[in-house]
Amino acid sequence: MSDSRSYMAVKDKVERNWYIVDATDKPLGRVASQVAKILMGKNKPIYTPHVDCGDFVIIINADKAKLTGNKRQRTNIHRYTGYIGGLRTVTLGEMMDKKPVQLMERVVKGMLPKTRLKYFSKLKVYAGPEHPHGAQQPVAIEV
């Protein structure tokens, strides 16, 4: 029998990179699913489920992401204020026009596991092409 061991990543030794994703003319869900994989670190060979080994991701041009099919008019987003009769409903198209950053964050957050590893804190979303993270020298990737 061989003495093979599985690799377990250690939090202090994980190298984190910064990536930038341009969402212009790309489907919203496709961008979100690829970004969620990068945030969790599933694109790395050292992926370990109980260790945060993901990278930082900056999404620019979130307002130019596309919604395919009839989702713009037919898909509704519900939120509850906590008061009686406080169910607020808005279509995906309305939210895309008014708050594209919150929509992108909401879609990516829904694709991340609900654990204590805080993957969502490594996501930065901006509506336009400008971002304040130039000092981190993010690498542009295509999704």
C-alpha cells in the first residue's frame, strides 16, 4: 500500500491574486458563476473546502451586462422590509437600470456557499470602467 496523502491548504500560505473582469455584453449569470468559482478558489489546484484559498475579483461595467431571453420583464426580485404589507417586488430590468451594482452582487452572492469563510468580502463591483484598486495590479481575465 502506498503512503499517499491529500494536500490540505493552510490559510497563511495561500497566495491571493487580484483579477479584473469586464462584464460588457456578457450574460449576467455566466459572469457571476465564473466569478464565484474564482472567489472560492476552485480554479486552483490547492482548493480545500474548509480553507479560504480564493482570489480577489473586481467586476467593472456591471451596468453593461446583458440579460438573455425574457428575464428582463418576467423575472421578479422580492425583498421584505419587515413590516406588515412590506413585500417589495421589482423586475430584473428595473433593478438593472437603477442599481446594477447591487444586482451583480446579489447574483454572485447567491452562487456562493453560506459559510463562515466570507468569500463575498473579496468581491468589488463597479458600474463604470473606473475602479480604485490600481495599486493591487489586477490581471484582466476573460470569462
